[in-house]
Amino acid sequence: MVEQLKKVRKLQSRAAAAKMELHDLAEDLPINWARIKTIAGETFDAFAELNAAKEELAALENSR
């Protein structure tokens, strides 16, 4: 369970960084507008992975 908690924390950091990158891109529009899909996809993937890890952690905690 400790390993899963570490994984969640690492993914939280990755998701936060992706969110900030998307935010910065949005603030600078229309500069780099062609990167929107790429950055949005990476952000989506980061949050999807984080959500799955959180669900796994919750399942581990509930099975105790």
C-alpha cells in the first residue's frame, strides 16, 4: 500500500505540472495554438492515470 501511495503522489505532481502547462498555453493564445491538442491530451492522460491510481489505493485501503 505504501508503494501505491507513492505512485499517487508522483502522479499528482505530474498531473499538476500538466495542468499548469495547459494553463500557460491558454494564457499565451494565440501563440502556440497548434499545441493545444497535444498538451490537452497529455493533461487528460495524466489525470486519467492519477484517477486510476487513486481508485486502486482506495480499493487497497478498503480491503484492509
